[in-house]
Amino acid sequence: MIRFASLCLILGPLLGACGSPVDPSRLDIEIRTAQDVYRPLDLAVARITNQSGVTVLRDLCSGQIEGRRSPADDWNGSYGSGRACALPAGIRYPEPQRIAPAESVSDTLPINADAYTGEWRFQYFLYDEDGHLLPLEKRISNVFRVLR
């Protein structure tokens, strides 16, 4: 599943492929931060709640906080924080975290010391049980502010 998901991340945008076959209207995923305002070096907490009737999978070697200075700007990971797994040869990639219907999980990422004042959000790689990446709107949190 993860190998397929990785190919989707690389080739999907180029080919217009790898979208989830699950009807997005059936997916009710909520990602909320514990606070509306954070400061550099704070630990930002997000809660992912699956209110759908299907299990979703979270890639534990991904996820980021991305920002923009104003609503007119594009979202980007500059001065954000993220998670990745750099694994030595022979070490298996971690199994994805299963988030069953009606289940919630929490996650924490630090606010970068150099984060600018602006709007920020969490973005995750969440998949359906067949390994298809969920639509972006199902993988992002509410917007929160970082103040310096």
C-alpha cells in the first residue's frame, strides 16, 4: 500500500491519477488544532477525527505545518516543520496508523523558531484502505495563527 501511495505522490499530479475511489462526500474527516494562536517554539497539537463510516490510514512518516503570510499568498512549508523517515537499509517503513470510524488521534509538531507571523495549518497524508490519497480538503486542519 505505501509503495503504491509513494508512486501516487510522485506520478499522481502528473498523470491526474491516484485519487481516492471513495466518494469524498462520504468522508467526514476533521483536523482541528488545540489552539487558534501559537508562537515560535510552541508545540502545536492537532486532533484528527474520523467521523466517516470507513477506516482511513495516516502515513506516520509524513505530515507538516505549512504557512502563508496572508490569504493572498500560496501555502508553503518554508519555516514550517515536518516529519519524514530516513530509514537505513533493511529497516521496514512503519505501518500506517489506522483511524477507524468514530476514532480520534492526536499529533504534535513544533512551531519553527523562525516561523513568521501569518496563517498556518497542518497537512497530512491520509489514504483510504486501498492506498489512495484522500483529497486535500480532507487532509488539512483549520487555519491557526502564529504570532511573533
